[in-house]
Amino acid sequence: MKLPNPNEVFPNEYGTTCFLKNVITAPNISVGDYTYYDDPADPTGFEKNNVLFNWPEFGDRLIIGKFCAIASGVKFVMGSANHRLGSVSTYPFHVFGGAWAENTPDHLAQLPFKGDTVVGNDVWLGRESVVMPGVTIGDGAIVAACSVVTRDVEPYTVVGGNPARLIRRRFDAELTQLLLALRWWDVEPERLAEFLPVLCDENLEAVRQTLRQLAR
């Protein structure tokens, strides 16, 4: 059985799609198998061009799950992009050195810490969308193109806008819970290949029945 190799940078002949885990070098970024970034200009430059203000010493992480589809121009803004908020001025005097640095606290130490940014599994991030620091996007969620995600996104929902808001839930509560319990993204590749007809079936009632049987 011939299967896509998650350890290849370019998994198909198009040359615009790369499996991200194979081009990430920053110690605070982790990406799961088969998650891809698609960009006709520079798909392998994701870490440099799309993860903004990433200073690992600040302490926050970017964690992206498996089988995510990340469209061209998606940006992740890391926590060190923030400015000091509790003082009279938000200006980052310290970073310019000299007497300014001598008379101000360390720049990173004063920034608000939002925590890790976490993207679940099987998430689709639409073209030019922006994910702000400390946000969690649940499994199976869809973020519409050009959206700005400023707060957590529930699993299997569609969000969009600036700031991104709930547009609709993809499935009813039962099917959502069955999918979350299934965790198909953790199935070994050979078995997953055989299960793909279920994952791609638009007859959701048939899918529901199959998942009910598997859950017994």
C-alpha cells in the first residue's frame, strides 16, 4: 500500500504544499504529521514568514496538531508582539539600548503573557487569517479567510470575521462527540487509508451509524 510519507517536505508533485513539521526549527513550535502549509511563493518559509515575533525565550509555544490545512498567508502572532499595557506609555524604550535600556525594565519581562497558542487536529485555516497569542482552536474547526481569531474556537465549528465569531456548528452535538471520541487522526496510516471512505462520505447519517457501531 503506497501512502503519503509524513517525513517528506513536499508530499506531492505540485511543489506548493509542504508538510510543516519537516521545515520547523524553532524549539517552541511543534507540528503534527500531515499538517501542511500551501503557498505558491515560499511554502518552506512558513516559520520565518508566518510565525511573527517568535522569541522562544519569552516562553510561549505554538502547537499545531495533525492533518491541519493551512492556507496561503495565514499568520500566527506570538506573545512577544505585545507591548507593555500597565504603564503610561506603551512604547518599547528598552529595545533601543543606551540610556533608555539603563532606565527601563527588560522589555520581555513587562509584556502580558497570553500562554500557548494551540491548534487542534483536522483544522482548516483559511487564506490570510490571523491567529492571535494564547488562542486555542479546537479539533475539526474551520476559520474563514481573512479572519482574526482573538478568542478560543470550539471543536467542529465555523468562525469568521474580525474578530472571528461563531458562524455555525458543523454537526449536531452527538456527531461532534462521536468524532472527538474517535480521534481518527491518531489511527495508524494503513488503517486510516481503509477508513477514508467514511471520513469523506457526505451522507452524515451513514457516518453517524458507523461511528455509533465503532463506539460500542
